[in-house]
Amino acid sequence: MRRIVFIGSSGSGKTTLGRWLGAQLALPFTDLDDVFWRPGWQRAAAEEFRRDVDALTGQPRWAVAGNYSAARDLIWPRADTLVWLDLPLPLVLWRTTRRVFRQSMTGESICNGNRQQLKALVFGTDPLLGYTLRTHAHRRREWPMQLLLPEHRHLDRVRLRSAAEVAAWQRRIMLAPQAIG
């Protein structure tokens, strides 16, 4: 595992697991939200975002977390491993809510100096809970079909469907990092 992509719903733990595995394997880790979102919650221009992702994934070793279909054609073909955090909807909704509460209460800086606001859970142009509800089932249908495409057959795939499976996979990595999969 030298080039790893983590996918999953908001609140599934992509960034947390990606940082952890990056540290275990000494891989540079990037959350693609940090590449996409600019200061003031401005979206990166499509060509700028793709250029930045191209530079990241053009390296020999990396781990990235994110579901950006606009750059999937750059990421998935270059990855050797795809880790899908396919956790139950109630769990990811709870985790998303808890994360937004924590970030908004602590004033934690995220995505290039931006700050999370509680209202982002239910208000705005694309509230986080609505986004998660809308995309969770869609991705469960879409990603298995994407993974059947010839350009993605090379990927070693890890599909983790519960917090217990994530923890068991982490224990296996800690015991035998060379035998991950």
C-alpha cells in the first residue's frame, strides 16, 4: 500500500483513518476538503482543484481522503488501494453532528482557516445533514458499479461496514503492516 484513497459518507471517519494509516505507513496524507475549500468557504475552480490533485497523486506515495468525482479519474487509477468506510447512516449522521458541534464550539480551524458553524448542519445552500442523507444511498449504489470498470479493477479494496470492522482492520495493520488488505 503506497497510494491509498479513502472514501465514505461525511462522518464515516475517512480523515481520521487516513491520518492514522498515513502515520503507520509513513505516507503523506491529504484530506481533499483542504484542497477543494479555499478561505471564506470558496470552492476551488475546477481546473485549479484538478491541477492540485494531479500534483498530489502524481507522487510515488500518498494517502488521500475524499469523494470528489471531479478528480476520481486522477485518483482511483493511480491508487493501489481503496478503503471504503461504508458505515450505517445513523452512525454517520451522529458523527457528522458531533463533529460540527465540536468544531463550532472550539472554533477549530478547518479547510484553509475556515470555521464551522452550527447552522451548517441544517441551513444554507447544502446543509451537512441533508447532504449526508442525499448522498449515502446514492454512493452505495454508484461505487460498486464504478469499481467494476476496467480502469478500477487493479485496486485492492477494503470495505469496512461498521466501527467494529474498522477497529479490527486497524488491529491487523498494527500486528502486520506488510500484510494489509
